[in-house]
Amino acid sequence: MQNCQDNYSTTFSSYEAMFDYHEEQAKKSQWLTYRVDELQVEPLDASSPLYGNLSAFAPGTSLEAVEDTASNLGLAMQVDGNLYPLRMTAYKSLLDRAKIGGTALPKLSRNVLAEVLNECLKLYSSSALLLIRDEKVSAVHSGDPADYSVLPINELLDTLKAKLDARFPGNEYEGGYCDHSLVSASWKMPDQKEDLLGAYTKLLASQGKTAMADRLMPGIRFMTLDTGLAGKVRSTILLTEGPMKADVIHALTGLTVLAVPGVNSLTQLAMALEDLRSVGVVEIKTAFDMDFATNHHVQNGYNSLLQLLGDMGFTFGTYLWDPRYKGLDDYAWACYSQTDSQ
């Protein structure tokens, strides 16, 4: 798969390889500022006249980039006289600049969607910060420095590595990953296991869970993005309580998880769900602790959540698991431990 394709991803077995890759990406990336009302969107699906006209695009644009865009977002953008394919990662930030959203937009033909976007874009004279990388427009951020500032990923990695070496000597790079929407890397700290996890491992050992305690290792995961959207959009997401619980569920299952403070704390949830719906989310699966079925106060909050999801038009359902485990994170960990021990 080529770098220009929306689904491109790669991994790094060494920190040096990861740093070098992003240093080169930083050199090749273009960050350009324009007025929003200067932006012009064109349809780029298989029926578009642009589809077979490679000469219409900016120098260096490949046929693979054009064909890949036609199979994905199906739009292109005029930037200072040059035409670039639009990457899927740019869709959400483009809608933000046009100040529109909703589930109907992705259902429109590319011709109509381009017309709607152009009519809305020309209403605003604020600035937009465009990221052009690997032959496509990858993001259309706000040009206000208070909203977005460019932080090259290679510089973030360099700073992080220096801090880790100073704070956690002996740390070991485990691996890295990159696609067009997300960069992540992880390190483990074997020399700090006793300091960071000593009390916890002793508690597990006292409960007869020495095998689990032996497998624990302190570590850090670095994640960043410069396109405004992390990961490929999935049509279904999981809704649970607490960011740590959400992180554990995601790490163990790979599911996309959204966290709220609790089932009775739904402030701002509707706004977050509207943003997710605008990029393709249609189904919500709830996964709150199993006491939602027996705790009166939790049940009331849960009913309010279901009412909200129904009123917003989402398809929704509930995850159920072995009630011996209070949370889905506990159940997922139990399943993982059983599999790992076999």
C-alpha cells in the first residue's frame, strides 16, 4: 500500500526508525493558511470529469492518489490555483470550517455535497490552516493560533524521549504505529516496576494472583495526531463510564470507546455524539457497570441515557457479561488472563 492511500499504515520496530520517518514527514508536509471563503471544493468520484484528468491536479499528484480518493471521500480542493485530492481525515475539519454537520451529508452525491460545502464556505472570512501531506489535503484546521498550533511530531518524539530518559532511566522502546490519523508509541520501564507497582503487586500476591502480578509492567503510551481525528471512523462505538475504564476496554478489545464521568453525568454528551454522528457513527452500545440493573439511582440515569439516544435517533443496545465481574474492563481482563495462561 502506498503512502498516498487513505488506509496506509506502518509500524516501527525501533525508536530511531520512527523518529527518522516523522522527521522526513515534517520536511515534506505543507502547512498553508488561507481564508475560508477562498477554499473551493470539487467532486472527485468515478463519474467526475476530474477522475481521468491527472493534469488537472497539482504537480506530483499520482493516479493512485486520485483513484483512492474517488473510492473514499470523493472530493478535491482548489488551493491557490492547485487542485488536491481530499483525504478522509480532512472531512470533519472541513465541515467545521463550513460550520455544518449532520447524518444526511454523507448520503448526498459528491456533486451536491461539493455545492453545499462551497455555499457555506464562502460565508466565512476567517482563516483556515491546511495540511497537505502525501499528495492530499489531510486537514483543514482553524487558522486561529488559539485553536490549533503546529507541533511537528518528530519534535514531540524528541522531547518525550529526553524526558523519559531523565525520569525513567533504562526505559525500553516497545514499538510504534502510524497512519494518516494517528501516531502512537509505547515504552516500558522495567527498572521502575517496584517503585511504581510494588504496592499493587503485593496486594495481588496476597490474594493469590501472583501470575497476574508477575505479568504487570509499568509503561507509557504516547499518542498524537495532527489531522483532528484519531483513527478510522467506525459506525458503532461503545459508551462507558470513566476514562481509565474506557482505556482498559479499548486496550483489551480494540473497540472504539467513549467515556462519560458516570451514567448520571451526561452533560455535554449530546454535543459529543452530534460530532461523532457527523463523521459516520450510527450505533451506540452502552457498557456501564452491571449494577445498573439493580441500583435505583443508576437505573434512573441509565433510562435517561436511553431516552437521549432514542431522541437523537441512534440505534442503541446494551452489552451484558458475566455478572461476577462488575465492569466490562474487569470481564475483559479476566478473559484476557485466561487466554494468556493457556
